[in-house]
Amino acid sequence: MNDLSNIEPVTVSEPWLQQEDEPNALYVYFQTYLVLGIRRSLRAAYRIWLTENDPEVLIKSPNPTIPELWRRAYVAFNWEGRSKAYDQLLYSDSLKVLEQAAAELKNATLDAVETLKRELSSNRNAVAAAKEILDRAGVKTAAIQFNQTISSEDMARAEQELAEWNKTEK
């Protein structure tokens, strides 16, 4: 099992799976490497494997040398290429989920806009409708806070505009 010089890598449709001539032990090492994600390294994989299988080695040597068997397996079984293919699959799957979520959000937004248009046609319901739609969309509505006092002239002008607006709505 230590002599990997005669092994030719085999390409399969899902290269992150065990290769035809890949010994079980080497595949376990590869899996340790694979699950580390895009920041993976041979050294990190070996340290994790040691942590789980032979922690005494780490106690004796906090920075152990990567065994030649691991180095050969990395090359012979194309760990880097196989893991990149796996990363691409995960990326592709994630992209599909995001695209579906975006489509659902777009549809929900369009529905909310139609509801808002319908409810806003009646000014009596406009504020309540806007608040309901924002609540459904998960947008928190907040009370408006004024940091200044309103003058009596501004208040009188606002009351006059409100009275004129109410006349046009009747």
C-alpha cells in the first residue's frame, strides 16, 4: 500500500467519490481533506486526522511532518482536482437554492405590490395596507420621532392641508 508509483488516477462522473483503485485508508484521508472546504490544505487535513485518530503524535510534535504516503496519495489520486469538482457541485447547488429563493421573493414582492395598489386606491385603508404589507415582507415599521418641536404655525398649516385633503376625498 505504500508504493503508489504505478497507480493511474481514474476519472469518474463524481470524482469526489472513491476511485476504483483507491485503497479505503487513502480514501478516508481524502475525505478528511475534502470536508475542509475551500480553505483546505494537506497539513490541516493531516492534523485533523491525527486529532481524531492518533492525538499522541500531536502531543509529541505540535507540527508533525506530513507522511510521504499522504503526499503521494494527494498527487496520485488528484485530491486537489477532485475537491475542486466537489466545491463546484456545492457552489452550483447553492446557486440553485439562491435562484429559487430570489424567484420566490420576486413573486411575493409582485403580489405585495398588487395588493398595495388595490388597497391604496382607498385612502382610508392606505396606511393600514402599507403597514400590513411591510409586516408581511418582514420589514419592521417604526414610529416617526421628531427631535424638534412643531411651531403653532406649522401645526395650523398641517391642519389646513388635512382639511383640504379630506374635502377632496369625499
